Amino acid sequence: GDVHLDPGISPKAVRPVASGVDVHADTLSFGSDIAFVINGLTADVQYTQLNIVGSIVLTGTDFMLSGSHTPMVGDSFVIVNNDASDMIISTFTGLAEGDTIFNFLGSMLVGIITYEGGNGNDVVITVAELCTSPEIIAITASPDTACEGAQITLTITDGDLGGATDWHWYGNGCGN
């Protein structure tokens, strides 16, 4: 059958605590927040993971996060482990597919959330570096006229690209 969990108004929340299957239902839904704690990299031991057999509806559910883990780029956390091919319906409130969780666990890094992780139907957060916009820069080219097949050297003479190291070449005008 269907299961609806609602412990009350925030800050009360559903808090997964056990390893193994937390809920076995045709459809699981929530009337409040879900709180996850991340104190390390091991699911169900160092961080809480909601393990469900069945579909899960996240509509209207807020995502709460706490913990003592110091994340590193590339860390990944399967916070909802959904069995087989059961669907995840909707997303956490304010966190669409691919959204960024800024200052993830106070680290100045970001967490990127997906609802299609794991075997395609798990909620996974992966830690990444915060992308920053480059400063206004000055670039000189040698030679300063570009002809097809010619080699051109670009030199940054002022400013900072930050982490922007991916360059694209456009022909016939900008963006073509």
C-alpha cells in the first residue's frame, strides 16, 4: 500500500536512521521535511540514507542537511536509494534536477543534486568546485589577424580567468 510520513511542522522532519530498507511501500510521500546527516562517506554508517522499495513522491518536501564531514571535490552521497526501477516523482522543494547546493556542509564547495543517479532513480549529491566568473581580462593575439589554417598565440596580459580554461573557436562572427 501507500505510506505518507508526516512528523509535524518544521523543524520536525523524517530522519532515516537504519541501514537496510527503511520503507517498503507502493508509494511513499511526505507531509514534512526530510533530514539527512553526513558525517563521512559510508552510507547508513557515516551518513543517513533513505532506502526505499517502491516509488517516492518528493512534492512539497524540504531537504534538510547537517553533519560534520569535510567534503572534497568528487565526494558523492546517495541520499535516497530507490530499489529497481521504481520512480522518484518530483523533486525536493527548490532543488530541481542538476541544481546547486551552495556552501555544501560549510565547505565553500557546492553539491550538485540529481534525481537520476545510481541506477537511474536514486537521489545523489556530488561535491564540485564552485565555478566563478572570470575577471575582465585583456588578451592579445599574435599575429593579430586570423586567417584560416594560421596558428595564433593568445596571451592573457591582464586579469584572471579563474577556473575558466575551456576555450571555444567561433568562425564567421561571434557564436556561429
